[in-house]
Amino acid sequence: MRGRFISLEGGEGAGKTTLIERLRQSLLSQGHEVVVTREPGGTPGAEDLRTLLLTGAADRWTAMTEALLMYAARVDHVERLIEPALQRGAWVLSDRFSDSTIAYQGTGGGIDLDRIRTIHLAALGDFAPDLTLILDLDPLVGLRRTVERGEDPTRFEMFDTEFHTRLRAAFTEIAHSEPQRCVLIDASKSPDDVFEMALSHMRERLEVKA
Ligand code: Z5A
């Protein structure tokens, strides 16, 4: 039986990585094979592209170059990791996927969203997650969480607050425009509450038992 593909989306510091680890453990305890991955990245080639995308000056790439590099990484990721895992019945949890390109390079970077959808269609056809959990959080709270983590900021974290506020609106719009695939989760709640909300959506939509 084909596995399930779940993507997690949201702004910086929204808690995707924290939630993925909890979901991984929950799915493992139900006996599923679980593949945890991330974008940009997930395969050796895509991780090389991740380094190009996330390091250097904030204006290192234009939004369109970023989008094309994201899709180059994504095709490698889908063809070499995600699709084979789904075919052998695994559950794939990806920290970001194509909605991030719509939000960051589209709404955030100013590329017409239909141009990004056209790139997606050419690169991946109608390939999409079975479920997308969008973690919604005030960008200032999210950025504060990442600063407290004490790591060097990525190129995207250097963008201004207005950019991050537009991202939040973009993710909310995606959730509203594709309710069959996407759910919006209040990420200001505790990690336990966020996990319970995610699990409840998975139970409803993907026949998860735990
Ligand atoms: N990008 C793009 O532009 N276009 C694309 O198509 C794609 C990506 C695919 C990847 O960065 C960057 O690539 C990303 C968009 C761009 N922009 N940035 N920056 P990344 O992978 O390095 O970063 P990220 O995806 O934004 O993740 P993050 O900053 O690591 O955040 P997170 O995974 O959502 O959060 P976390 O690590 O789980 O939590 C952050 C901190 O908050 C941590 O200390 C936790 O312990 C704490 N936390 C977590 N949950 C909670 C709750 N519920 N309450 C309180 N504290 C919490």
C-alpha cells in the first residue's frame, strides 16, 4: 500500500522541527516506516543546493533564481527520496515543500503565483502532499524563538519584518484556498497542544489510529 506524504509549513521558528519529531515517534509506535526530511534538501544533491540557497548575503539571488533552485532541489528530493519511500509504504514527513515557494518566492519575493504553479506543473505534474500542516504564528514570536536558539541567521531570516508578515498572510491564504489538503494550526500553543491538534487532523484525514 502506498504511504502518506505530510508536509509542514509556516514561518521561521513556528515549531515544525519540534512537531515532526513528535509525529515521527507517534507513527513509529504504530508500526509505520517513517522518513523525516526537509526542504530545501533531503538528498545529497538537494543539500548542496540548500547551502547555495541559505548562505551568503540576503540579496545573493533574485526571487526567480531562488524559485528555480528550489525546484531543482525539489525534483531531486521527490524522485530520489520521497516517491520511492511512498512506493514502499513509508510515511514521509517533510519540513517544508512547495507551499514555501509560493509563500517565500511568490508572495514574499513578488513572483506571480501562476508562474510558480507553472514551474511546479512542468517539474512535478500534480504531485502534492496528502496533508499539509501549516503552523500559524506571529512572525515576531517565531523570529524570537530562532534567535534564542543562538544559531547564525539564514539569508531568509535577514529579511525584514514586513516580509515575514506577508509570509504569514500567504500561508493563511494557502490554507483557505486548499482546505482539502491543508489545515492551519495555532502554533502559539504549547508543543503538547500543537502535537495533539496535528494528530487530530491526521486521524480525521489519514486514518491515523494513535
Ligand atoms: N525556503 C524558501 O524560501 N522557499 C522554499 O521553497 C523552501 C524553503 C522549501 C529553510 O530554512 C529556509 O528556506 C526557510 C524558507 C526557505 N527560511 N528560513 N529561515 P530552515 O530550514 O533553516 O528554517 P525553517 O524552516 O524556518 O525552520 P526553523 O527556523 O528551524 O523553525 P521550525 O523548525 O519551524 O521551529 P523549531 O526548530 O521546531 O522551533 C524553534 C524554537 O522554538 C526551538 O527552540 C523550539 O524548542 C521552540 N519551540 C518549538 N515549538 C514551540 C512551542 N509550541 N512553543 C514554544 N516554543 C517552541
